[in-house]
Amino acid sequence: ALLLPVQRAARTQLTIKDRLPESRLPVPFRVPLSIPPLARPLRRDNKRKIDFYSMTMKAARVQILPDGPKTYIFGYDGITPGPTIREKRGRRCVVRQINRLPKTHPYLGYECTTSVHLHGSDSLPQYDGWAEDVIRPGQYKDYRYPDDQDARPLWYHDHAIHHTAQNAYMGCAALYTTHDELEASLPVPKGYGRYEIPLVIQDKIFAQNGNFIYDDDGENSLYGDVILVNGRPWPTMKVERRKYRLRFLNASVSRGFHLALDSGEPFTVVGHDGGFAPEPTEVTSFRLGMAERYGVIVDFARHKIGDQIVLRNLGLPNNQDFANTDVIMRFDVVSNATSTAGNSVPDRLNPSTGRHNPMRLRESDAARTRKWVFERKNGLWTINGRTWDSQRSDADVPHDDVEIWELENRSGGWFHPIHLHLVDFKILDRNGGPPFAYERGPKDVAYVGEGETVRVIARFGPTRGKYMMHCHNLVHEDHDMMTHFDVGATGRDPAEIAPARPLP
Ligand code: C2O
Ligand code: CU
């Protein structure tokens, strides 16, 4: 029985010329969910504990529309989402990123430079995907990652100056999960693609020829009318009668989601951007802003074989809703459990004792508070009234200091998911009140809703150097709601430390 009303409010029609008409859009729940393949390292150096990968960013034609023409994409190794990198904490990792994209985008016309950001990692600034530290077509760069943080759902995606939205929308986005002893010791669902299920949600606009239409409505936002999960339109997933850990990532350019199950049953939130929460929390719905990650456990043992449970999008203010953007995917219960391993949710998850885990920080630990205002001004997306300037750091944070950052959204009709590179933070409060129940874990993106003020606390380290902060609505980020801060006042330009090199 459907406990949640299927409300199809405020539906509009996309009016873009050449777009695939509503009557030809894929029908929900006709294709099976797929799981992004795991990346294979070229080599594992077990003495030095370093794993080497090589990846090629390239264009490809792939079948996304089940009965339609193929779609021209950009992808890491030519697939989207790209290959999932899975690494153990304590091993380091080198990823060679080769840019074999066309020199200019065949229908958007920009130069296809890229920069690869491992979102949520404390990488050194020269390997962090600094927006101006670009790899041109015909160049490569070796990114070195420490993998020294608590296990977490990282993701790597494009971050090139002024073209992040296009490159990511074309497909340059993928998962990178890290794993540690804490995770291994917890009896939660595990096994990539078996009981631990990555769910990368994106919206797209398709043209009649099958290609993606990039239309950001004059640098406002991009709202697609097709929902993809792991690159498939509105898929279904067969599940057993047991618990699953669903690991959500919103990799959309501008669309936020408000997720719920149509059975009305709860999600048990266990994980956040920065890893496991101190304790699990039950909620019946949660907002998933762009770049946010939540790990939730759903118990399909509540259902009988044959039941179908739809993952719904209840919608958010100031997103455009289209015909089927109120549904995401469907779970079909097909059998009893074939394994009882990792089938519980312990009361305590993460002792949060790491020096850079923010969950034990208190307001009194902070050396100072900084205030940041996010606002649309004179047609530009601004932070404290200014736009991106690679030469101007807007904060010099002493190394390893604890600070409170107050993030204020003063542009009424927009929400801004604000991302800080380098650090994990704890949300202290939202408009002076407590954070949402599902937000009580380590985060690197704060959903700052219309007219909201969110205060976060973090310890700025372990590395030194310049890092970016920006809105993760990629259209806002590109035009130019982005700034940077310098930890330890290094003054060094990350683009100059280890620049990309020409291919031999
Ligand atoms: Cu996921 Cu600076 O971005
Ligand atoms: Cu924004």
C-alpha cells in the first residue's frame, strides 16, 4: 500500500528546442540498475603500500535511452559514472589522469580542459583539483592521494575553471570509496554491488538525437527531466528480504532531491560525507543536495516477496519538477535472504576520536568565527560580494586551528549546497536551531536552504595550502560562487607545484 501520496505538483514542460519530447522519454522502472565497475589498479606496490591506476578521460557513445539513439558522453575510461576506485585506509594511491577528450566540445564549443577533484579527501593542494590546475587535451597528470582518513564515500569529478558543470554533466564523475577497520568491524551490510549499493543520482536533458542538452537557463541552473541512477533511467533493483546499505550521491548539476520510500518506512542513516556517524538515526525522508552523500540502511525484510517499493523524490523549493522527476527508482523484493552476514545496525557506530573528525568539537574549541554570505549580486553568484579570483585568498587560517564558519544564504530564491575542500565539519546549527536529525555526522557539504544560516565547525588540517570553497550547484560554482582559503598562509599557487604534462 502506498502510504505517501503521489503528488505531482507544479509540473512544467521543458521548452528547449530539439529536446526529446515527453512522449518519447524512457518509461520508469523498465531497466535494471547497474553498478559502476571497479577500477583495476595497474600495479599494487605492497612494500610501499601504493596502488597505481591509470585512467583516460575520453568521449564515447553509450546506450542510456533504452529504445533510443546512443548518447555522446565524456567519461573516465569512457563510461559514466566512471570506474569506482576502492581503497583501504593506509595505502596510498596514484591515479594517472590522461586527457584524451576532443580539443573543443563538438556542440558546446568550449576547450575541453579538465581538473580532477577527489571530493572529500585531504589531498595536498597540488593534487586536489584546483580549478586552474588544468589538464589540457593531450596532457596528463598524476594525482597522489593519501587515503589516510576515516572510511568514506569520496567521489572524483571534474573541477576545471568555468567548465566544471559541462564536464561533469557530460559524465566526468565517479565514486572512490575508502574502507577501514572500523567499517570492517561493524556488522552493517557489505559487499560492493551486493548489499552495499552505490546510488549515483543525476538529472539530464536529452536531445532527439540522444545527446545531452546542456541548458543552464542563462547561468541560473540546469534542471533535467530524466533521472538517472548509476547512468540508467529510473531503474529497478532486485532485493532480498534483508538489510541493504544504500550509499547515495547526488551528482546532479543543480537539482536537489528530497528522498522517501513510498511505503512510508524509515531510512536508518549511518554514514555521511566524511564517514560513519557516531550513532544511527531513523528518518522517513531527507534532503540530498548536490555532492552530499548519505549511507542509509533499509530493511526489505519488512516486505514480502513480490512487493515493490518506489524511491520517491518529494521535491524541494526552487527546483523545477517535470513529469517523472518525483520518482527515482524501484526496489523489487524477489527472494528471502541468501546471507545473514552484516544484517544489523549497531547502536554505536563511530567513536569519532580521530583528530580531524569534527564530531567531538565544541563551540568553545574554536579560535574564531568567519562569516560567509552567499548571494546573487548584479547577475553574478557571489561569496561576500565577490567572485572567484585565483590570486585572492579570502581567509588565512592558521594551520590546525578550529574555526566556526557561518554560512548565510541571502539569495531568497535559491538553495546553495556549500562545499569546503580539505576538511570535514560538524553542523552546529541551522537558523539557530538544531541541525536535521540526519545531518549529525561528519560532512563536507552543507545544504544552505533559501534564507538559511548554517554554522559549521572544523579543524583546518592536516595539510597546508590553498583550498577552494564553493557552491556545488555547478552553474553557480562556474559563474563564480567560489573562493579559496589558505591554511598555514603558504601563499603558494597549487597550479604551479605539479602542473600537468604533455603526453609522450
Ligand atoms: Cu565536489 Cu570543489 O567539489
Ligand atoms: Cu548555489
